[in-house]
Amino acid sequence: VLFVESGGGLVQPGGSLSVSCVASGLTFAPVTMAWYRQVAGQERDLVAAISTGAGMINYADSVKGRFTISRDNRKNTVYLQMNRLKSEDTAVYYCNTQPAIYGVWGQGTQVTVSS
């Protein structure tokens, strides 16, 4: 199983950014996919999750109303649209299944929110 995240970067507070993740080596359509983020020295936290067919979508309280998770099963891709970004959203963002496949993490994509 392989996850390849992309799309991170530097953005000013209040700005927007979209990240994406392509998954391979697994049957993508039936699994719940999720975005996680990690600040150096801290635990990796769940940000958002989306079930197959988007029948279930959950968000961490800290991102509700600002972030939108979506998926394209034809492309084995999960997306995270991030709006009204705050400095506390700065982290490395990873995708994985939910629950996460133990020990299988991509390189992540760095999102930095700073003026």
C-alpha cells in the first residue's frame, strides 16, 4: 500500500489551500479514507474522514466549517480543501485509511500558515 500526498505550501492566514492524496495497492472504493496531520513533536491527529460514496463524513472540531474532504474513487484519490486557514493549521498532512493502516504512511505534505 502506498499513499502519495501533494499540494501543500505556504499560505497566509485566512487563505485557502487544497491537498490531494493518491492511494495504490489497495481496493480504494470500499474503504473509509481520512486526512491526518502532525506537528513536530506531537501526536498525529485525525482531521477528516470520508466513507465510500461519501455516505459518512466526519471532521475534527477544530476544522469544522473550514475544511472539506472529498474523494474520487475512479482516481483512487482523496482531497482536502482548506479554507480560512489559521496558524494552528500548520502541520504535515497525511492521508491513510480509517482506521489507519499501521506503519504505512506517505511522506506527507507540509502546510504552513504564516504571514
